[in-house]
Amino acid sequence: MIELLRVALRNLMQQRARSLLTLLGVIIGIAAIVALVSVGEGLQYAVNEQFEKMGMDKIMVMPGSPDSPGLSGMMFGMGELTDRDVKIIEKVGGVEMAAPMILESAIIEMGRETAYTYVAGMPVEKKIMKMIEDMQGYEIRAGRDLTESDKYAALIGYGVENDLFDKNVRVRDKIKINGRTFRVVGVMEKIGSRMDDLSIIIPLEQSKEVLNKTDYFYIIVDVKNGEDVSKVAEKIKHDLKKDRNAEDFNLQTSEQLKETAASILGIIQAVFVGIAAISLVVGGIGIMNTMLMAVMERTREIGVMKAIGATEKRIMSIFLVESALIGLLGGVLGIAMGSLVSYGVSLAATSYTTIPIKTIVAPYLVVGALAFSMVVGVISGAYPARRAARMDPVEALRWE
């Protein structure tokens, strides 16, 4: 076997340019598969982690019909959520608390500098603040949390403190939100997502004033311990629909949100991995083409080997080892490249999305990618190897 590997390496090195181009096809295919699977797994892990923080006893009520919830519902003025809806939800049996949220971009001023970022308005009651902060993973790094006695006070993200202005924003500094002065009372720990780290949290009542909003981005409902979340959700849906005379809102439990996210991620990952697998098949065709050319170029060599007693099995093994080696080398380099690409995607996604993503290059993925690349190499080299093994030695020796 060692001798076969040595011969295979020597033959590949004799045609370096062609070998490198053939390798490139395998590298790209494997790199794409590794990057997409590792990013997908990292995203799945991040989503699961987010839901664990959120807790499975939560219900999200969003504006818009079930077919167009959330942002799309608000953009087209469908089903605004108001204080009346909050009161209806709070009266439903099994509901511990309901927390309405406002989220809007605003002009932020500090001294002579101006910037734009997101401002979140939320209730400042202690138990509601704790629920929301546990869900979002907020922790106070400096200063203190918002309290019920606060009015024009602000809690800023790590990015607001360090990146929003040339000068760092500190506790007790004053900033203007849409022209209204707020005092910074606390700074949050770095969360890892750009949107969260660049957010400013202010009391709900003041957010209505400075953001000119009376409707809510969404309402978070906390269900009492021991209650069936699905049944409570159905009660809320029934009461809201009855009061509004229309189902112009969307309601989902934590479990439903988690299942939806997992389903969407699974479909996206399957599609992209399928596309990547096609590129690997193209790489396999490249291996077959390279090996067929190698068989043609070494026809006389094959004839000599057969004339001095080399068996068909021996000749076939030489070419199969060469093609498998191309697959193996392409797999190793592809895994390395895919890992680097996934790390880069992780950094970019963490900076510009709301969910910090840590890519996961699992051992099974490494082993599977290597095995897959070798199998592609062997299958692609099987026909050329068989063709070489079945050559007539007399005809091969006559080849010019």
C-alpha cells in the first residue's frame, strides 16, 4: 500500500498544474459543504440557546394577520397592538404578566455628534424587567438597571458606550433621543449581536413620547407555572379576536417559534448543502477527466507493466489510489478552507444580526467530509482504472 501511495504521489507531481486544478474542484465542493453545515449547526445551537434563555413558558403576540405577522404587519398598518390589548391579555386565566414593547430607530445626540440607533421602550416594573433581561441575556456592566421611579433615564448597550460616538458614553452622561434629554444610568455587558449592543432601553411611557408611538412592536406574555401554555395561548387568541372582531394579530408560543425556526433553518441548510454537493459532483467529473487523460498518457507504461506480469488488479489499484488520493487531499484542504469560511461568516453574522453565531465543526462532519471526498475520488476513478486494467498489452506497447 505504501508503494502504491508513493507511485500515486509521483504521478500526481509530474502533472502539477492539472492535479491542482482537479484538486480545486474537490476543495470548493467540500469547503462549501463544511462551511454551510457548520454555520447551520452553529445557528441552530444559537437559536436553541436563545429559546432556553427565553423559556418555554412564553407567548409572543405580534401585529398583523397570521399570514403577515410582525414587521410586515406593522409596515402595512395591519392590526396595531395597544394598551387595550395588554389589559385583555392580563385578564386571561393563567397569565402571570404581559409586557408590551416598543422598538423604533431614533436620532441620538451627544454634544455636537449625531447618530442613529434603535431605542426600545419597555415597562420598568422590577419583575417585568427581570423577565425581559433574562430572555435577552442582558446584564448590567456599569451603573444600575432602570427602576419604576425613573423617567428620562436610559440603559445603553456596550456598542452605544464604545462605538456610537467618538467619545465613549459613560454612566451619568446626558444624551438626546429625538431631541429629548435622557440621563444614562447603566451600561449593559456585551451581548455579541450588533443590534442588541447598539440599542438603548428607556421607560415605556417616555418611549411613547419621544418615539411618537402608541402601538406596540410586540407583547411578551409570561404564563404561570403549571399552566398549559398552548391552552393559555388559545384563550388569549379567543379573547383578542372577540374584542377586535378580527384576527389581525399573530400569536405564537415559544415552542411554536422554536419549531418554525428549526424548520426554516433545516430547509435552507438542505438546499444549500444540495447545491454544494452538486459542485462536488462536478469536482468528481474533473477527477474522472484527469484520470482518463492519465490513462491515455501512460498507455505504453501500462503495456510494459502488463508485459512483465502486472495483474489487472495491480494496475487498477494504482489508478484507484491516485483518484482516492486526489479526493483525500481535496477533502483535507476543503475542510480547512470551509472551517475558515465558516469562522468568517460567524464573525460577520454576529456583527450584523441579532443572534450571535458560533460555528460548530463537529468531528462527525470532518470524518464524513473526508470519507465523502474519498468516495467521490474512488467512484470517479473507477472507470478510468478499469479501462487501464483491461488494456491489451500488445496494443498498449504500440501506442505512440
